[in-house]
Amino acid sequence: MAKKTQRSLLLLLCLSGLIHCSAAMVFWTAVVDINYFISPNKTVDKACECGVFGRNSPLTQAAGVVVLPQGDPKGCGQDIVYNTSALPWIALIKRGNCTFSEKINAARWQGASAVVVYNVDGSGNITINMAHTEALEIVSIMIGNSLGTEIASLVRNGTQVRMIIDAGNPHGPWMDTYWLYFMSIAFFIVTAASVAYFLFISANRLYNMRMHQRAEKRLKSEAKKAIGRLRVRTLKRDDEETASDAHMCAVCIESYKAGEVVTVLTCEHIFHQACIEPWLLEKRTCPMCKCDILKSLGVEMEDEERVVQSAPQEVAVVTVAGGEAMYEVPLTRPLNFDHERQENHYDNRAFEEEAARGQ
């Protein structure tokens, strides 16, 4: 149970990116269990955590009868043969003469369920974390020369040796149980902090969205009230606006006609009532001079409502028929804005007197 838990923690850390599962940092030992008969009534069973999984080997269990390559104990070359009728079987190969991938593939192609490579003579029980990038999807481990030579001698003498390979424990320059638990706790803390930050950002955006909607709703309500206080009149034939085609509504770009209902803004600009009212509900400013009807009628806005009204600078593009844009005229206030002239221009005494009478 402890081994399964430790293995799960390591795999979780590898997937999270907190550590890199590379040969330079961590490797897995292999538990090698062998058993054979030395007499009809006596069985030898030996087990040790003395193997090392290859860098590209799956960390799964494998079992079978140990088989040696015919001729060359190092199992190199495509003409290597493994004579066995037992299934499943595990190839036992000596290190040297060719790459680990070549040894492993030669055995795998002939049906081996796993490959055990034992180290060169004189190396004792030393093992390495062998790399075999071209031989994948088969359990491959290395054992020391002492154990490998012992098993090979038994097989050559006609003894049937059965082997079971299982995953041991992770090892490395910093790998131990306490460090694994520490890294696991750190991973969960980082994950919890990330989730908390995400929830905070989401809640903050939702709050700002609701505040924006509330401010927009209040602004539209104030705009409706302001629109109701604007002067509305019906154009007649002898009015200046209907006498010439030079006068036209800046919203729909159509000339005024007798009988049409127009709205007069506080800045004295007139527009079709059906055109200007939807505009004022969204923009709340004169399409021609940007006069703010809420300010002109004495409606004060809160800071959040000012944020809602802020928008990118709009420009009017002056073009020649059939040609490209010649220049752009900004519709917002210029840098050298004259406040006194603008206030006088927007001032409408008739509206002020009417508002005073209404109060």
C-alpha cells in the first residue's frame, strides 16, 4: 500500500511539472524474484531489490522463464535465436558489443515478455539506468554482474529458473519519502492558491459587471427623464428647417419635412424625435457638438457612472465622393478647449427658466 501511494504521488508530481522525470533526477529500482528446483522436493526462492528499470521501460510487472540467447550471450545481431517453448519467457542478456535498444529489440521480436541485462564482468553488483529510446513498450531492467552470472550458469546447466519483475522504489539525488510528501504538499498548496486566485478574479469581474450594469441602467433612467424635459415641436412649411435642403438630421442624414416631429436639445441643435431619442439613451450627448444633456439639465453623475460613459475617441471622416478619406475631425474636446465659450454655447436660458418653473 505504501509503495502504491508513493508511486502515485511521484506520478502526480511528474504530471504537474514540479519535477522532471528524467534519468538525471530519478530512477526506479526493480524487485527481482527468482525461484528454481534443486531437487524434486526442494525449491530455492530468492528476492532482492537489486535491479534498475531502464529509462524508457514501463513500470509494470513481468514474469516468465529465463532464457539465454544462443551463441552470443550479449544478444547482438539480427540472427540471435532464443530456443524456448515456455510462455511467457524473459531474455537474460549480457551487456556489451551493441546498444541496449538492439539487444532489447532482438529479444522482443522473438516474443520475450521482458528483457534483463546484466552488467559486464568485474562490475560486481553495480547497475546503471540504461537508455533504450528505440526499444519501447517492453519491461527492461539491468541487474548486477554477480546475480546475472549466477542465473545464467543455472540456465546453462539445465535448471529452469522462473523470474518475477516488479517495480521497487524511486531513487535519485534528492529522492526520499519525506521529500516526496513535502513536494506533494507544496503541489496542493500551489493548486489551492491558483484556484483561490481564479475564484477571486472571477468574483471581481462579476462584481464589476454588475456594477457596470447598474450604472448603465441608472444612466438610461436619467436619460429618459432628461429626454422627457426636452422641447419637442412639429415643423411647419414656413420654418427655416423645411425651407432648405441644407438643414438635415445628423442622425439619419435626411432633410426635414413639414409635419415631422423634432426634438430640440439644450445646445439648440434639432433632430428627428424618432432618431435622437434612441441615440440619447445610449450616448446621452448631442451627435454634433457632444453636449451632455444630463449635465446641461443639472443631473449629476456618480464616479462609476462616469466610467460607464467613458469611450474611445470618435472622429468624423470627411471624404470626397468617389475618393478616399481626406482628413479626420475629432468629435471630442480638443486640447485647447475654451471652457467659457463652450459653457456659453451650451447655456440655454429658456430651458433654465422652464426648469426653474418646474421646481
